Amino acid sequence: MINTDRPMPDETVYTGLLGRTVQTLRPGTEADPVGVLGSLLVGFSALVGPQARVKISALDNHPALVWALLLGRTADGRKGSATSAAKAVLRLTDEQFYRQSTVSGISSGEGLIKEVEDPTAEDLELLQSVTALTGEPLVVDPDDIGDQRRFVIETEYANLMNRSAKSGSLSAVLRQAWDGDDLKTRTKKGSMTATRPHIAVLGHISPGEFRDMMRAKELAGGTYNRYLILHVHQAQLLPDGGDVDMKELKVCASALAENAALVRDQGDTLITRTKDAGEYWSDYLYAAINNENPEDETLAQFTARRAPYTLRLAALYAMADGRKQIGVRDLKAANALFRYSMESTEHTLKQSYSRAEVPAATNPLARALFQAGDDGLSVTEIREIVGKGKPRPEIDVMLEELPVDSKLRRNAQGRPSTVFYWVGDDGDGYA
């Protein structure tokens, strides 16, 4: 069953070449198109590199970086499918970049800096001592050594959140990386520096994990409002796997590669706005963004960077189309996508509030199912609540008395298991 109890993005988000690419992928994946778009935007922002800067104000230019969190239920969120579709495009776009720059498993702030660390003096000395076939020393430009672009994919983002909560250094480094600042740290063996790092982060997490693991200090520190929060769900059923027009997909990937290279090959490039886009931004959109501040303080934390994030997104829409100036269409698409991020965040936080306000339940199983929300409970988890010795038929009788639905999902060993979800409302008397 396809879940319709969720926010839906405006079709404006599927603008330009990025939108065309997502539409090409649609017939071949059950993933939510907005999840594919979000994954593709993060990957493309990494591909473009640090040369592109986005004009935010007279004194402030941002890197063209986008980070996203795909929020989807474990059973049918299709987060992995969304990212896999985007990865297929990136492999076609620039396979060398994809192989060398796609990483996962961030364990610490130091580990992230190590990924993009500047070459050491020893590295340069070794490279410059290499003799070419002509017998002449090989002269190496330090700027040509290494690729400090990274596309970080964390499919178990809850683990990263746990590490971030325990270590302030990881949160601090992540915030600096989003800002495009140089990264520095001291270790027992010395110090590490990463100059002009360009790190894009894509995370997967269930709504339940996200609600349960939010930390007030993370909100206050501004870690989460550096992410686009995109609620995703299974978009369609494709029992035969679907089909993709590979010829069209290769055309899209080739165009993305060409347009990304257009920026990189010309060195540092400032992405500005056309005259019409400048007027649209100044006369309408900027004021609308600033007048639309959520009253809820937690939600307001997530939207604090809406204006610069909208410009970052608009710049990527423009660059994907081979342009170095943001147009009105790019701003509208970017604003629509950020609005969807706001709606996704609000949808998730509202569920968090409703669960926090639930009074003590007279039925422990009903309360546990209600609290589990989108993640649901497996039979094994239910036995932990009602008693490990309960036989399955007795559990089935207990479930029949509650407003629940069930769905099959595969466990870590690949075996199917049944998961039960609460589908009643707050007034059913069980919560």
C-alpha cells in the first residue's frame, strides 16, 4: 500500500536537466522522485567542486554545496533505491569521480579531515623526485595533487548522530565543512589541514530514529539546519522491476558532466543572478522567506538558513543546465524544494510532539505501537513487551483488538518478517 499521509512536493522542483534526469529514472525505480532528486543534487554539488561560489551578499559567498537527509520508513521508504538511482547517474556522468570521491562511515571529525587532507611536504617531495621517461624531474603543481571533493553517503545516519552526540568535534567539523571553511585539527602525531575542502553529505534515517535522537545542543549548534530534510516513501509498485530509457539517461548524464566541467575548468567562478532573477529575489522572494518564520522554535531552528540555502539550490539548478547565472525559474524550483523540506520537517516534528504528549496507556502494547510510529514493531519486538513466552497465535489475538496494519520487510539476514504499525488516532483510548 502506498502511503499518502505525507507532504508532497510541488512539481516545480523537477525543473531543468536535473528534473529531466529524475523523470527519466522514474519508470525504473519504486523510489520517491524527490528522494532521487535530493540524492542527485547532493552528488552533483560534490561533482562541481569548490571552484563555484554562490553570491549570498556583497561580502558573503558560499560553496555550491547541498546536504540532504532522506527520512523514510524502514519497511517502505525506498531511501536506498533513491540513492542508488542517483549513483547510477553519477557513475555515467564521471566514473572516476564516483569511484575516488564517494565514501561512507565517518567515524570522527579527524577522520573526515583525513579524507581531504592537504598533501604533506613528504608527499610533494616524493612526487617531485619522480623522473619522467625523458629523464627530467617531474614538476608537480601542489594544486593538482589530490581531489578534495567528497560525496559522503551515510545509509545509517543514526550511527553518525550517536557519534556526533558523544563527540563535539565531529559536529564542529561537519558545520565547518558545510560552510566551506578550511579544516584543521591536532593529533598525537602532529596536525592535519584541509584547504578548500568540498564535502557533500547524504544521510538515510527513519522518522522514528530522527525524532528519538535529536539533541537540543545539535539544534542550537546548527548541525541539522545544514541539511535538507526530505520525507520519502515508496512511490509505485514495480513487480517486474520497471524499465529505464538508457539512451536518454546517458544523454542526461553526458550533459551533467559537460556542464559541471564548464565550471571546474574555468577556475574560481562566482554564480550570480540575472537581472530578472535579482529583481524577483529582492522585490519578492527574499521578503517572503523572511516573513514566513515558523512560530515553533524547534522548526525555526531547521529553517534558519533558508535564504542562503535557497540560493545554493538555485545555483545548482543553473549550473546543471550549463549556466553561471541564476534565473527566476531556478529560484522558484529552489524555493519549492526548500518549502518541501520545511513541510517534511514539520510533519516529522508534529509526530514527535503527539507522541510526547500521549498519556500513560492502559494497554502497553498499544502504547508501544503508537510510540514506534513509522518504524513499527516486529513480532520479536512485540514479545519483548508482552512476554517472551507468548505464542504467536496469542499475539495475533492481541493485535486483532488494536487498530494496526502490517507489512512484510526483510531483516538483516535477508529473511522476510512481518512488521506491525499503529493506524488508529490519538483518541482511540489505547494511547
